[in-house]
Amino acid sequence: MQTSDLIRILPEIILAVAGIVVMLLGAFQKQNAGRMHPAIALLGLLGAAGAIAYQYPWRSLDPAFGGMLELDAFSAFFHILFFLVAALVVLSSSEYVAQERLASGEYHALLLFATMGMGLMASSNDLIMIFIGLEISSLASYILVGFRRGVATSSESSLKYFLLGSFATAFLLYGIALMFGATGATNLTEIHLALQAEQNTVTAMASPQLTPLVGPVPTALVGLSIALLFVGFAFKVSAVPFQIWTPDVYQGAPTPVTAFLSTGSKAAAFAVFLRVFMVALEGSAQDWVWLLWVSGLLSMVLGNLAALLQTNIKRMLAYSSIAHAGYILVAFTAHSEEGVAAVMFYLAAYALMNIGAFAVVSHFGNRGERYVEMEHYAGLGYRAPLLAASMTVFLLSLIGIPLTGGFFGKFYIFRAALHADLVWLTVLGVLNSAIAAYYYLRVIVFMYMHPAAEQIPVERVRPAMGFVLIFSMAATFLLGIFPQAVLDFASQAAALLLENLGNGVL
Amino acid sequence: MTWIHDHILTVVLFIPLAGAILIMFLPKENKNGVRWAANLTAFLGFLVSVPLFFWFDSSVGEFQFVEKVEWIPSIGANYSLGLDGISLLLVLLTTILGFIAILSSWTSINERLKEYYVFLLLLQTGMLGVFMTLDFFLFYVFWEVMLVPMYFLIGIWGGARKLYAAIKFFLYTLVGSVLMLLGILALYFINRSQTGVATFDIVALQNLNIPVNLQLWIFFAFFVAFAIKVPMFPFHTWLPDAHVEAPTAGSVILAGVLLKMGTYGFVRFSLPMLPDASSHPMVVNLMITLSLIAIIYGGLVSLMQKDWKKLVAYSSVSHMGFITLGIFTLNPNGLSGGILQQINHGISTGALFLIVGIIYERRHTREISEFGGLSNVMPVYATMFLIVAMSSLGLPTLNGFIGEFVILQGAFEENWVWAALAVTGIILAAAYLLWLYQRTMFGPLDNPKNKNLKDLNFREMMTLVPLIILAFWIGLYPKPFFRILEQPVQKIMERVRPAYYAAHPDAFGAPARLNAAAQPSASLETEAAAVRSAEKRAGASR
Amino acid sequence: MVPLSYYLILAAILFVIGVAGFLFKRNIVTIFMSVELMLNAVNLTFVSLSYSLRQLDGQIFVFFVMVVAAAEATIGLAIIITVFRNRESLNVDRIDLMKL
């Protein structure tokens, strides 16, 4: 271990320290001194972001810990995204934590630990590290989901998330084990080389250093392993047919945690999904592209159809999150540089608009999340004009109306897919995104066009929440009108990620 | 003056947006302040657009007033604006109808006034952008963005079934436009692989050679979007709902401008970018058949309506059928008639909706059977209604006649059956409009509720008078309009039927050199050359 | 010597038993134990592969899996306890407050 290794994981170290400090403060302080916790959490996130920025430019960094971690532009992009998501969630949960009397210290500590796990996921270049990062973030999330201990739905969500999550992890692990058996490696780059050497054995014979350690790679084992890895990742990104947990978990979890899961965790899962499949398994793309094709299509269709039937807004957004995973899989199916960049851009745009939408839901929900049905939103357009207007912006962005980040996200996705000649998938995808407009519009209809049956109480917006709303709205518009900077970042990261793969040079 | 000359389109485009932002900051209670601000903005928008008409040089074939700024270089999208004859007329129509629509809502809208005007002005910017832009990507942005204010206008200030109508409008249009987006992307990739340049520039995309079967696919992707917007026959079901439920200003804008975006799309994109698909016999037959069905079906359904506004809405289906018929005759007469008829339809149907709106505001019903003998109490109203109805049914000296006549000429040139069937549409129009007029304006004034109706006030007259003046102008002296259309029509014809002008050297819009070289030998030579080049192009594209 | 394939097949059988237990058992604790069985099947796979490949990576991996499984067990049991407090039942069929 060298100093440079430590610098590579400095962001994670800072987060872990901040998390421990917050947790200890929570344990030793009086109940009412919870105001410090969000501040320390934000400081920790800021420090971690600073540690990422300190290592700029990310292109030339050596891998750390013998190739276990890779802090490239790809991982920097995701780190920044996670920190942003976590910071917005911290800010938007200040109202919630106070009103539900949650243990503030533990809550913020767990958020930081989960973010740290996600950061590790984004930079790991080794299946072991991926597993550990995934588990760190998952274990913290399991608790966060059940954080309203006395509420039956919350603990029920937590249980479902935990059982199904560990079930999926077991599949992922089995996939890792078989991949290890087939290639003799857990490092993604080495797996890539081993598989590539298998594909053109002539090259392998000519350059003995590339010969896999176990002789010929058993293709059946590789195929099985890819399928198992796919199950594990598809579960984490909530793609059909491994989506069944999503609506229940998203509905029962505390609303800010739902926002965190649907944006941060999903992005982290896609980050490892992309890295494993695009770096290690790119050579056998023909084996897994059809899996993504089918799963992407089914996610869009089932997610949208089920969302049409929902009356609970959190549940509706949960189904819509399945559909959005489907759109992202469409770009993934293209398995090109453009596709990777499109996935990254979409995740950023989706995170911002979805956090905004959940922030509004959390605010309207009031104590005990009483008001989360669509009918509760009737007439809010006139009683809380600014909140309703921001909700409208987020929903329009989720539909994909131009001038919002959601539109550009979809545009890049479908551009990448069409460029990869996935014509039918693209056509079905755009039609799906048009159908999806219906259920988002229903919320707008309730807010502006229905007389209120029950006047739900609307609390005053606190500054932290106001900041979250303004920030996510501004960012949604910014990504919709001037997407250039973020898109350049994403494309460069994608280019660097795939740069050295074509010619088999490490 | 040069600055304004160079940036006039940007100014015209963003005046409504600026007004909308200004109104957002006005206090809600100050209703008259909001009204004045909105009306002044719209009037200013109209005033600024007037110089376009005088500065426009109709002898130039290229786009004018061009502005271009890089927007998203990595995908090649630009903020680029420009006008040719077709878009000039539509932009002017939009600014004047926008102003009239806002003026017409002074008293009819009383709740959520501020939001109402904000949405109307946003809509105005969206529509202007659609007609002005020279970048296909920007076009799509405007095309979709404009859905949102229209959705709110119908959904908040609409009639009894407003929710249904608003969502139907939104979803129909959205489904069409996402398919169009794929078509746009396909053209973009084809252009990139042929020229190596990633661009959405409309002029560049108009010069592609694409294999016919690919053209057909893209054509149908565009077709769905444009046909829903027009709306053409099987896609028209959203229109009556949206029209009937929308507030008056919404209907005026919807009929006057929004529907034109569909036909504009055909003329601007489908024909010049996909010439071989557009002139493919299957496509032509399909489009003509759908147009004829729309003409006759729209007329028959109008005849049966009991609701005044619904009648006007269905008459729109019929009239828009004329426009698509004209466009897909693919000859200069049909095209120029089809384009001019877009303006005419905007004027006369817009005015018809205003007429309906005025009576609805007084009586809060649109049942035709509720009315009768109105000409006794509202003579000025009855007179104006008569002129507008005549303009809509195509009486000579009024605008509708010119447009429909030229379209029929074009249709007759291709196939007399088309013209004959289309004429029945005119007869039906005469029937339903005159019958409507008779039932509402003439007869005994037997409904007591109608006895005390007030005639038009000055403001209401001012909404109708400009349209009536325009109707007479186009009806009596259409020459300037045709001159403006000459160059664009010629360009489209050269893409769609390159050999046409050689064979018809005195047709509308024929290049001047052909007219000058009327000697038989020279004419034959050019014709042969034109035919050869056409064959070469056709061969290359197959 | 016992060939590698025997170990792998045994591990696969254990894994499938775990899956079946997860899907068909109704008691939450049993379901949780099925997951543990699956993890241990994976561990067996790792160890045997590691031995036959003469590579230590697999063995190290097993330690990580064991640590994580322990952490998972503590959190899982805590969650199960809160569920039991709220519902007074450990039958998954009765954990149905939210419709599927």
C-alpha cells in the first residue's frame, strides 16, 4: 500500500470518518441536538468531493491497490453524482427527520456509509471490490428503508428489500465464483484479456503472456456466469423480471430514502453494471446483448403499464423508476461509447429530477406520510403554487419534454440506440415514453384541474427544502438547455473507459 | 436599424416570452394590469413582425433574416432562424392571430388570469419558433414545448370535458412527435454518413439522396406526427374534443396556427427532404385518398352537428383536407394553393371561433337550437358572421375562394376525379354554413333569453375587423401572396418533380430562364436535360 | 483424489436447495437461512476452484463473503425483530400491507 493508494480512496475515507463522527455524536448527545448532524454530513460530502476534485485530471491516474480500484473519469463522474445526490437528500430530509422524530445521528451516518459504498462501487475494477462496495451500500440501505421502526409498512419494506436483496447478492456471488473459475481472475481487465485470448486463440499463442492461466476458457461456464451476474445487477437496477421488490420498498421507505434509492443506488448499480459488462465482458457481447434487449423492453412496458394503475404517488414513481431503468437499458443495449455516455447523462438528469419530485412528495406527505395519494394533490396548484410549479417541472422532465434534462437524456439514449441499429427497440422505447406521459400528467391534472375534496395541510417550506427544490429545478433546466458540459464529461469518461479495450492493451 | 434588421426574428420570437416572464412578476390582484400587459405584449409582437413583410425580398429563393448561433456543438444542433415565403406568411398569421386571441379573452377569462396569459404568450413563442427555425432539432424542441401551454389552456380554462380533451390532445400529439424524432435522427445519421458532418441544418438535410425504401420509412415516421397535427382523416378524433373544450382563444390558436404546423411540416420537411417517397405513387394515392375522405367526411359530420363549436371544428377537418389535397397534387398550383389556403383557413376559421366565442360568452351555451333570429338583436354581429361564413365556404371576392380554386386547379391537372370529389366538399361547406346561419341568425326570435343580447362592443369588433380586412385583401388582390410563394414552390417542385417545369414552362413559379427561352428548340433541350438529370438522380437513389 | 467437478456439483445442488427454500418456505427465519445456504454454496465453489487453479484469490474472497454474511445476519435479524414487533407474525404470507 502506498500513499497514492490512500489518496485514491480519500473520498471514501473522509465519508467513513464523517459517518462515524455523526454516529458517535448521535449516541452521546441529547436528543434535541440533532442540528449538527446534517451539517457534518454535508461537510463530509463536501470534503469527499474536494478529494475527488484534488485528483483532477482523472485520466492519467494509476490504478490503486494493485488494480482493485480505478479512479478514472468514469468513476469521478459517478462520485460527483453520488455526492450531489447525498447532499440533496440530506438537505431535503431535514424536515422529515424532525417531523418523524428519527434518530438523526444514525440516519445521517447510514446515508454517508451508503454513499461511501456507492463510491467504492463506482471505482472498483475488481469483482471482490464490487461485492464489498455493493454490500456496504446495501446493508446501510436495508436499515434506512426500515428507519421508521414503529411503522409496519416501513419495516415490511425493509424486510422485503433485505430478503430479496441478499437473494440477488447470492446470485451475483455465484456468478463471480463461476467467472473466477472460468478465467482464473477477479480483476475486470484480466477477465477481459482472458476472454479475449479465448476468442482469438491465435493471438494468444503468439503472445504467451496473454494466455489464460487455466488453458482454454470453458464457454458454458462463462455463459452461466454472465447470466448470474446479470440477475444480480438487474435486481439492483430494478429491471424486469427482477423488479418485484421495487414498488413495495419505494412505497414503504421514508420518502427521502426512496429518493436516495431511486437515484443514488440505481446510479451506483448501473455504474458497476456498465463497468463489468463493458470492460470485462465486452468481448462476449453477443451473449448478453439480447438479455439487455429483452429486459429493457419488458421494464419499459411493465413499468409504464403498472404505473398507469397507481393511485399512490410514491408507488407510481416506483413503477416509473422501473420504466426509467428500461430506457437506460436501451442505451446499454447499444453497448457503444455513445451508449455508455447516454446512460451516464441520463442517470444524472434522472437523479436531479427524481430527487426534486420526491422532495415535493415528502413535503406534501406531512407527518406520518399521510398525504401521498393522488387525490390529496387536488387543488394544490393554487394553494401551494410554487411547490406545484416545481413538481410540474420535474414531472414534465420525467415525461421528457424539451428544455428539461429528461428530454436530453432520452434524446441521447435513443440516438445511441438508433446509431447501433436497434430500430425496433428504439421505436418501442419512444412509444413507451409517450404512453408514460399519461400517468405523470395525471398528477398535474390533480394539482391544477381537480377541485379539492379534502384540503390537506401544507406546511411552510423550510430553507433547506427550498434550496433543494430550486437547485434541482435549475439543474433540470440547465441540463435541458445547455447540456454540453455534462455531456462532454460523460463522453470523455466513456471514451476513456473503453479506450484500451479494442486492442487488448492494459 | 441594422441591428434590428439582423436580429428581427429573435426579437419577434422572444417578445411573447419576455412578456410572459414580466407578467409572472405582476401581482395577481391587479387583473387589469395583467390584461394590459398581455395585450400590449401581443400587440408589440405583431407590430415588430410587420416590417418582415416589407423587408422580405420575394425574388430571393434562399432563407432570409438568417441568424445562427452554435447551441450544442457535440451533436451539431444550432440556434438558427430564417424565413422563406412559406414561413413568412405563417409567422405573420401567428403574430396577428396571437394578438387577436389575447384581445378576445379580455372579459371571457376571469379566473387565474395571470397564468392564462402566461401560457398564451408561451404558446406564442413556441409556435413562432416552429415556423422560424432552420434547425431540425430546434424545430422539434419548439414543436414539443408548445404542447405544454396548450395542454394547460385546455385543461384549466376548458369546458365540461376538459380533462379528457387535454390529455387526449397531449398524448396524440406526443405519440406522433416521438416517432418524428426518430425520423429526424435517421436523417441526421444518413447525412452524417454521406457528408461526414453532424448537423440538423434543414437546408443541408434537404439535399440528401436517400434510397427510396428508407425514404418511405422516414416518410411514415414524419407522416404520423404531421397527420395527427393536421389532423388527417383517421387521426382527427382529438380535434373536435380539444376544440370544443378549449377556451375561445385556445380554439382560435389551435385552428388558426397549431393545425398549420402539420401542413407546414409536410411542405417544409416531407416533400423536399424525402422527394422520392413523397412522389411515390402509393404515398400520393394514400394521401389524396385520406384528404378526400377528410373533405367529404368532415363536411357530412359538420352537417349533422347540434353544437355550434363542434360544427366549426369538423369543418376544420374538411378544410384541412383541402390543404393536404393541394400539397400532394405535387404541382405548383396545388402547392401554392395549399400553402395559401393555410393562411385562409387560419383567418376564416379563427374568425368563426371568435364568432362562436362571442355568443358563448353571452349565453353560455353553444346548442344551435337555443338560437334563432339573432340578426334582429345583433345586426353587426350577424353581418360579420355572414362575411366570415362566406369566406369560409369560398365565395368569390373572399379569401377562401382563391385558395380552394387554385387547389382544385391543381387537382384537376392531375386527375379530374380528385377535383370532382373535392368540389362536393365545397358544396357541403355551403350547405352546413348557410344552414347554420339560417338556424341561428334568421327565423323568429322565439327564445326569450336571446331577446336582450347586446351587439358587439368595440373590442369585439376589433378582433374581427382585421381578419375581415385580410379576407377581402386575399380575395381581391392575392398577387403579393402568390409572389411571395413563387420561389419556395419552385424549390419544392425542383426537388419533388425535377422535370415538371421543363414540361410546363409557364406554370406557377417556373424559373425565369425557362420563360425567357420559350423558343421550341431551347425549351426542348432544357427539358431533355432536366429529364436526364432527374433520371440520374432517381437511379442514384435506388 | 476427489475431482473438482464433484465439489462444483455439490455446491450447485446446495445453491439450488437454497433457492428452493427461499421460494417455497413461508417462515422468514427459514427463508433467511436459505440465503445463508446459498452463500455457503458459493463459498464452497470458491474454495474448490481456488484449490484447483492454485490461486489464493478465491480463498480470500471466501473470507470477505463470510464477513459480509455475518454483517448481513445481524442486520437481517434486527429487521426481522422489528417486523415481528409490528406484526406479531413471522409468516411471509401475512406481510402484505402493500399490494403487489
